Amino acid sequence: MNIPSLTASSSIKNNFYPPEVLTRTPPNTIADIANPIIQTIYILAGIITLAGLIYGGLMYAMGANQSEAPRIEAGKRALTWSIIGLVILIGIFWIVQLLEIFLGIDILNPGAIINS
């Protein structure tokens, strides 16, 4: 009876992993690690802001229809904080863009530096 060894040969690796995984290099710089994190934070913040705007708008509209002051105030607060969050999100994005220009580092796309 032939028992396979526990060490993985290259043929076994090629059966389990796609070629791009086998040729991927580990991150070399902090930008390689921070880039996906920053992009994910932007996406999540945008989704949260959109949900807050929708929620605030619905609360405001439902309160106005029934003349309920607490619901109208809750809607106004949600809309106000969502707009403040959107302004902060856009401000942070602009700051990152300015840092890219002044420092000459492509923070949101570090692959462009490596490939050029």
C-alpha cells in the first residue's frame, strides 16, 4: 500500500491553488498593506453614509406626514450627521490626494510605482 507523504509537491499545489496565488509576492511596503484597508474603509463609510441619508429621509418624511415632532427631529439629526460624515469622508479623500501630490507617492495605487 502506497501512502502519500505529507509534503506537498508542486503538482499538488497546482491542483489546489490558481496560478496567480502561486506567483503572488508578499507585501513589501506599508502602502501595500494600507491600500486595501483604506479602500475598504472608503467603501464602508460610503455605504454607511448612504444608509444614514436614506434612514434620515424616511424618518423625516414619515414624521412630516403624521405631524410627529420626535420623528421629524430624529430624521433631521440623522440627515445632519450623515451629511457631516459625508463631508468628513470627502475631506479625508482630498487630504490623501494632496499627500499623494506633495509626497509623490501613489498611496491608493502602490502597484503603479512598482510597475513603472
